[in-house]
Amino acid sequence: MVNVEQARKFIRNPQPETRNSFYLFLSVFIAVFSLYILTLAPGVVGGDAGEHQFAVPLLGIPHTTGYPLYVLVGKLWTLITPMGSLAWRMNLFSALGGALAAGLTSLVVYRLSSDVLPAKNGTPPWAGALVAGIALSFGLTLWQWSVIAGIRSFNVFFFALLTLQAITWAQQRQRGDTNAAERTLRWLALTVGLSLAHHRTTIFYLPSLVGWIWWYDRRLIRQPKRIVQLALLALAPLSLYLFIYLRGINNPPYTHEPVYDLQSFWFLVGSGDSTGLFFSIDPAYLPARLSFIWHDILAQLSWPGVILALIGGLLLLWRGTAHLIFQSLLILLLLLFVLDFEVVNLNEAPTWYLMPAYFLFAVWLGLGVNGIYHLPFTIHHSPFTIHYSSFAIRPFFQLLITGIFIALLTYSLGWPNWRTQYTAAIAPLDDWRQLLRGTQAQRFVESSLPYVEPNSIIWGDWEQYTPIRYYQLINQERLDITARNPLDNWPEKVAAAHAARQPIYFSRKPPDLIGTPYLSMAGPLIRLGTAPQFEAPNDIIQLNANFEDEIELIGYRADIFPQHTPGGEWADPILQLMLYWRVPKKAEWDYALSLRLIDSAGQEIYRKDATHPVLSSYPTTLWTPGEVVGDFYELPLSPEAGPLTLHVLPYRTEGPGQWHNLTLTGTDPPQEGIKLGPFGGNQQTQTLLHASD
């Protein structure tokens, strides 16, 4: 037993390995948390992340499996975080989870290195631990899910914690420290339960953990009392799922699935909505899925990272076979799960479920770095041996190795993945309204809700549904509107709304929408009317521009929406443009549109083409003469380019490679299309703009 005085001495003078572990974790945590804060999504986003942004603060019930631990701890986080919107606070919560996961990854590598690499001075090398934590944070999937709300970054945290506890327990048993080992094993059992209360993929780690415990403590199977104690510790946190039942039957402000009895409760926590998503993939899709997964792995590691991970894996095979066996078992089970999980595009795979495997790849990467660092000390008669074996030289050599590999991974992994995220975050809305990045969700909602008729219904996909619900439930805006998802069987939904005399809007275009009459747009939403509209809004800039008596541009509304990058810095603003068209007579051609931003030197800097107005879904031959059709676009403005002119050009295709650009009536010489603006320049606020003469 350790007496009080010995404990005090240990606290005042901890062992070098303990002190190094603390500094490693702290260094990686601070570096990664800073990175994620600097690249944090500035506000509301869509999809699962958008749901968590409002479900957690409201103590609501998100989609399966309900995530009770995440909801309860996340709610506490929103209460103790003193700044920012609730959406931003939940984004920051994910950054915390990602930083903790990276810090624990460094500790896993540090502890594991003491098993597979002989320590010359009593402590394992720390270079690989630092590099592994940074490499994990650079991986595209963890980075993406550490800057928006969601459970995924904390899922990696739990897998890292379980791995660290399992390694620590085995090392304590090998040292003969049975009391410490038993305490660690109990903490491991409790962590298993907490992890299961967070995310169900923990199930895939159970075979590895059970096998690992049996490998080092085979007497446990003959000790039922200990087994029961450990099982109770693992099961205790699952009682948190009772929160979902109790909250659900008491009418929470939000629940993804109604919970009104035990059967509906089990449907939610048991993922009843996932029925039919497994054991249904045609094996013919496996090559494409494996290729997709391989390219995703490259986005987590890069080629230098893959090579380092292979070196680390070989090192485990040589010196830590048990580690490799049980870690590989987890990777194999996750891979089989992902290959069999059905998603919309069967050539792709839901690789976010592989994030725990990516954590292990980062661990192997760190071991590979340590193996390279350790190489000069293990090659006998090497001309470097005498110099590198000097105790004074070792820290400098580790710093050199650390700097080289972090620089290499920053160049090959960190920078490309940042550019991928940044480019997506500042992009205009796409036709399918994917709203996970930057200010896209904010722009989508704020340019839609003011123009939606009272008591309307908006049908959309999950991506667009959740930010609308955030504005309703958190900001208490437009509570008269009903938002629904998913956007399937849409003709039935339209018929039901029209029968109830309820205005109906779509948040994106269905692929088979072409041919539907009486379409228009209210901001980025598609309005599906029962009759043509013949009046344009009063708050637009009037143009009454006629193009060869074929189509008329009645006017437009233009707003400049300032953008913040992930992290809150200014980015290029977005020009939101509503065009209002009309045909004076029955159109004989389907007219396409080309919108081109032109700088002061006459250079085209951006171009957006549409086969038809209304997200290329409403051919002009379907229009009623005199019908007013709203048409929404987003275009990026570059302040560095100065004031920009927008060239709006209607045209028709008359044959292969043959186009006719419509000219503006009354111009001499004939002017193709019309030029609007100027837009941009030094304007950084949302401003109503004017047309040029």
C-alpha cells in the first residue's frame, strides 16, 4: 500500500513518463483546439449537425439512437459557455471533442511505444505521439465533424479513451501492479457503458476489448463475481436511455420520432428506422465502394501518412502482435459494417462510421514516426550511433523529427483539407441545397422565410429541414409555417396541400419536377402554385426589359450577404439575386439563362448557367402569357475585383453547337442581354442595390 507521504512525493515529483504524458496531452489539445476554433463553423448548419444545434439546448430527442449522454452533457455545455449563439456553442462543443480525441491519441501512441520500442532512458519517444495527434486532427472527416455540431468527434474521443485504458491496464498487469490494474479495468468497464450511451458503434469494439482482457487475465473467466461487477459497471450508464423515454412521454419541444410508449421508445433507441439498410447490397458494388473508402483513407492520412501508418503496422506485427490483432479486428468489423450499409449512392459508402478506424491509423502513423526516430539507436556499428545515443542530443533529434513530419503532413494533408473545407464553406448554394458549411444555412433560411406566405408548408430534405427548425424553435421565427421532410412522393404532397388550400414550397428541386406548371421562387425556395401569378412584388427594382418580344425581365431584387469564413473571419460576400420574368405571348422556345459577373476590365470572373429558370425546372414553353416567374441565384463577389457588372443573357439552343442570344429591344446597336449593377466593391453589408442605366 502507498502511504500518504509517498503520495505527496509523487504529486510533487511525478515520474518522468507521467509528466511527459501530461505535457503531450496538453500540447496536442491546445494546438488542435486552437485549430478547430479558428476554422469553426460560424453558426447554423444543416443535416444531423443542424438538428443537434437545437435538439440539445431544448433537451429534445434527436434521431436514432437518441444520444442521451451527448444531449445531457451538451445541454450543460450550452449553459456554461458564456458567448455565442446556441448553434455556435454546439459547434464549439464538437471542437472540444475533437481536441480531446487528438490529445488522447498522442497518449495512446506514447503508452504503446513503451511496449513496442525499447526505451533507452526509461521513457518512450514522444515525437510520434505529437505527430499522431496532429495528423488525426488534420484528417478531413474528423476536422469536418469537429467544427460543426454532432456526436462524431466525441465518438472518436471514447474510442481513444477505451484504447488508452486497455493498454494501461495490460501494462499495469505486466508490472504486477494488480490494485492499479483492477481500478483501471473498472474504469474501462464504465467507459464502455458511457460510450454505448453515446454511440452504438462501440459494439464493434467489444470483441476486441473482451479478447484483450482474456489475453492478459485468463483467470477472470473463472471469477464470476468480478465479471458481474464489471458487467454492472458497463450497464449502469445505459440507464441514461431512460431520459429519452421520460422526456419523450412528456411532450418535449422537439422529438425526431414520437415516444409515447415502450414500443416507440425501443423503435428510436433500437434504430428501427434502419431496418432494411443491411444485407441488401449487391456484391457488384463492392469494388466501387472499396475504391471510395480507399480515397477517403487518403483524405485522412495522405500518402506520406499511409506510408508511416504501414511502417507502424509492421512495427506492431514485429513487436506488439496482440495490439495489432485486436486493433485490426475493430477495423475489420467497421469495414464490413460500412460496406454493407445502404446509402443513396450505392457506389459510395458511409465512411464517417470508419472514424474509429481512422483513429487507429493515426496511432500506427505515430508508431511509424517513432520507429524512424528509433532506427539510428538500433543499428549497431552505425556512424550515427555514438552521436545519437547521447542523452543530450535526443530531445533535439526528437524535435527535428517532429518538425519534419508535422511540416510534411501539414503540406500533404492539413493544407489540402483546409482548402477543401474553405472552398465548400464560402460557395454559393448548390441546386441540391447541401447546407453543412459556412453561412449557407443562414443565407438559405433568412432569404426564404420573409417571402413565404402565411400558414404555408415547406417540404424538403433533412439538410434543409433542420436549419428551418432551428429558426423556428430557437429564434421563434415564422411559427405559422410547417416544415416537413423528406421530399419523396412529392406529387402526393402537392396534391394534399392544394386540396387543403395551403401554399406549398420545396426547399430543393426534385429531379422529375420539370413539366409541373405554375412554378416560381421565394428566395431559394420553389413555390408550387395552383394558378399563374400575374403581379410582381412591389419591393423590386423595375426594369421592364424586353428581349425580342420573347421574354421580359420585369425587375429584380439584389442583396449582398456578408460572409464569415469558418472561424469568423470575413470572406467574399454573396450576391443574392431574385429575377422576375414574364413572357408576353406563348413561348415557342425554351430559353436558357447565363449570368456572368464582369470586372471593370471586362473580364468574366464567374459564370452561372441555367437550362431553364427556377433551378432549371420550369421551361418557358410551359408559361402562361403574362405569368410572373421568380428566379433565384447566388453569385460570389470578390472585393479585390472592385465593382462588378452582372450580364444577364437569355438565349436559346437552335441546334448542336448553335445558340441565339436574345437582344434587348430598343438598343442600337443591338445589345445582347442586359447589364445590371455595379455590385460589390467595398460594400460589406446587406444592401439593396440599383440597376445601371
